[in-house]
Amino acid sequence: MLKSIKDEEWRTLYALEEASLGQGAADDGKISRLARLPLDRVTFAFDQLNKKGLVLRRTASHALTTEAVEVMALREYVRRGLIAALGAIIAKGKESDVYEAFDDDGQLFALKFFKLGRTSFTRVRKKRFVAKSGMRSWMTVNYEAAKREYVALKKLQGLSEAFPRAIAWNRSTVILEELSGVRLATRPELVDPRSCLNAVLEAERIAYLRAGLVNADLSEYNILTDGERVWLIDWPQAVARAHPNVAELLRHDVAAVVTFFKKAYNVDTQVTDAVSYVEGNSDRLE
């Protein structure tokens, strides 16, 4: 797709993106002005982009598809020398798809495409965020989610090996360090289940006390393990310690992890004790 898009089509895509953020669509005349192209060339470009599935006609205006946003992000990564090829899909979730990505040297990364809008994310957003405005486009929501995850992981970077390294972000995508683990939800065999639980709680404690962050949606579905080590992934919904619901969200995270380890691995830890540890009110777990 990247190789097939002509210059006029790129200019039309970028102009439509500019017009669409916060609005969702734009008419040909506005795109012509933003792209600095004659109206007939914009019309032709839209015909070609529509055939490629990158734009949709909405009465007298056009709208970008998720594929268009992802193509623009990929082009930027290629331009910056960060990605040369895509590989297999790693994971398909409620809020994102993750693919293998390779640079020119063959180094492997994980490329995450946010897909908010097909998810229950909006039901919990009120607890986590204060909306800047009423209705926001799916583009704005996904762009902000990708940026939030990147910013959160940068704050966590270097504090613990339990947090994946963020490489770059663009539009609705983030490039991440590729991890070798599987999701804890698959109930893999663990060398020492209690040690793994303690490692998760230790990572939560570090995030809270040293980075001032709570994941706010932690569960066995966004914890990876190789049987010994653990990694806490998926941070777009993370909140700061100053958030009015931070105590509730932290307790939810801790309780979700403790409850899972009790059911899956028969590791018994009191939620109250675990919360106290994560908050820094006690120095060790019983």
C-alpha cells in the first residue's frame, strides 16, 4: 500500500487528517485548500484513495479509515528508519492489535495499533480521564491513547525490567520492545508462583512510588511471563497519583492480580496487605 500511494494522494490524506481531527470529516473544498492542490486533483485523489480503502465518502465530505491512519504512521516510521518490514500478528485484543516489526538490521520490535472504538474502553474512561470536550473523534481517542502509553512507559523506563521499553509513537501506534513471554491469563507453568506475584506487586509499587503511576486496568491479560520473569504491559489508561480515583483504581489493580493468583496458582495473599505494600505503607509482603 505504501508503495502504491502517489504524492497527490499523500497530500490529500494529510490534509484530510488535519481537517478531521476533532471533527471527523471534511469537504473537498477545504481539503483542496489545505493540500494546496486544485479541486479536480483532490477529487481524483479521493477516487483513488477510496478504491484503496483509505477514505470513505460521507455525503458531501470524506473521512479517513483506520487503515489510512496506520499507513501514514508506517510511512513515518519508514522515513525515520525505525521499521523496514512487518511480520506476523502477535496479539489481537479489545483495544489494540500488535504485530512483529523489523528494522533494516533485522531487529525485532512489537508494533501496536490502537483500535479504540471496538471496545468497552469508553465505559471506564470517565473514571480515568477528564474529557477536554464533549464528542471526540475516534482518531483523537486513538492518537491520545498511543501518546499516553508512550509517555507512561517513558516515565517507567529504567525503573524496573518489568516494564517494556517504548521506542517511538506516531498517530495511533506505538513501537515497543518485543518480549518473549506469554499472557498470564493462559495460566502457564511458573517456577515459583508466589515469587511471580511478588514481582508483579513490586512492579506496581515502583510504578506508584517512583513514577507516580497506576496502570488502572491491570489483570492477568496484560501481564506477560516466561515462567520466571514478569512484564506489565498496556499502559494507555494509566493515571497519576493526583487522580481523584487513584486509590480505587490501585486497589482494583492489586485485587485483580491477587485474586487471579489465588484461583490459578493457589497463592494466598491478603488484598489489604498487598495494597499497603504497593502504596508504600509497609516495607514487605507477608
